[in-house]
Amino acid sequence: MGKVTMAFSLDSEADEDILSFFASLPKRAKSRTFRAITRAHIGGVGLTLGDLYQEIAEVKRLLQSGARVQGGQTESGEGDEPAHDDPLVAEAEAQLANLGL
């Protein structure tokens, strides 16, 4: 099966939040994000803002403890360089701080 392109319309005022969200995504992430959101809706994922907050708080806790993700599994940062020396981890921590977390 080949690639299918779909078009839909949004209201520039009423859907400003959606337009801003998609505009903020990297160029190659828009379709992937749209598919993930649509599949979550179809599947009836019951994710609440509280659930999301808890997950983000856990990410922050792991970053602060120096945990790393390697091979798809979270590992302790013991013996590794400190988390703040990794520019990606430092950026993640900065973004969490911007959220007030």
C-alpha cells in the first residue's frame, strides 16, 4: 500500500492552539504526531492531565537521579558522567523548569 495524503481545514481563531502546536513540531514529526494522536483517540486512551503530570514528574525525578535510557531500559547514572554534563539532559531539565516542575 502506498502513501496517502489527506487534507482537512482548521479555523485560524478557534483552532489557534492546534495550529500553534503543529507549527512548533519539527518538519518530519507532524505526520507521526498526527497518527499517534489519532490512534490514541481511536483506542480510547484515557490519559488525563493528572496522568501526564505524574509521568513528567517521574521523568524529572529520573533526570535528577542521573538515570539514563540505554537500549530501551532505564539505568542508574552511577559510574556515568553526571546527567547535567549531557546537553540533551540539561535541555530536558530546562524545559521541565519552564513548566514549573
